[in-house]
Amino acid sequence: MTRHRTRSARFLLQLLCLTLLFLGVGTGVRSGWSAAPADSSAAPGVVVPQRLIVYYFHTSQRCVSCRKLEAFTAEAMQTRFATELAAGRVDFRIVNYEREENAHFAKEYKLYTKSVVVVDERNGAEVAWKNLPKVWQLLHDKGKFIEYVAGEARAVLMEQSS
């Protein structure tokens, strides 16, 4: 009887720890990032001449793989574009495109699943965008995933500079 209670208590404690860890990671990934709607600027009333916006689009139902996509994308942005993020030249946004106010994204970017999209914005107007389909193929290789997302984002910044 005591042995069964010990196992049950240990299981509940492990479950609680995993839940807290999971919730903590989800919160930590988002801290310091702009999750503003697409029509907002880095600062109210300020139009940035050239800006890269990287979106992670998700739905209301979120699996482990979906959360991994978000975490890897956030890490790519945070580790590779910290200076640009701080300057407002790069913006990272996490958006649930199933919410009514975000439903337009599904049509605009032809979304049918969770996606990472890079947007080239100049003088407040979107001039080009690209969905990054390889994120799903690279989901099991964090290094290659981060290189891919960072490379595609860097290509937009290079295009803006030329």
C-alpha cells in the first residue's frame, strides 16, 4: 500500500514539474517579443523604412511539434537577430490565425497549417513575403532549422540593403 502511494506521489510530482516546465518555456519564449497584430508598427506612429517581420502562425490546437516550431523560430530570431530586434528593424510575431481578428492572414499568406512566414516591409507597406515550408522537414534537426530560418530572414535583410 505504501509503495503504491509513493509511486503515485512521484508520478504526480513529475507531472506537475513537467507541466510547470512546459508553461515556463512557453512564457519564456514569448517574453521580450512583439506579438502585436500585423497592422501595428514597432512604435506607435513611427514607420520604419525597412523592416523584416517573421511570423509564426499557429492554430488553437497546438501539439508538441507545433510548440517546437515556435520555440525553434523564436530561438533563431533571438540568437541571430538580437541587435536588429532591439533596433526595430526585425520583428517576431506569434499569431493564432484562427482567431477572428487574425483570420485574414490565412488568405493573405495561403496558410493551411502552422507556418513560418517572412515578410519584407518597406515604408510601412508589405512588398513581398515567403512561407518557409522546410521548417516541417527540419523539425528534428534544431541546428539546420535555425540555420534555414535565419538564412531566409537574412536574405530579406540583404535584399533590403541592396
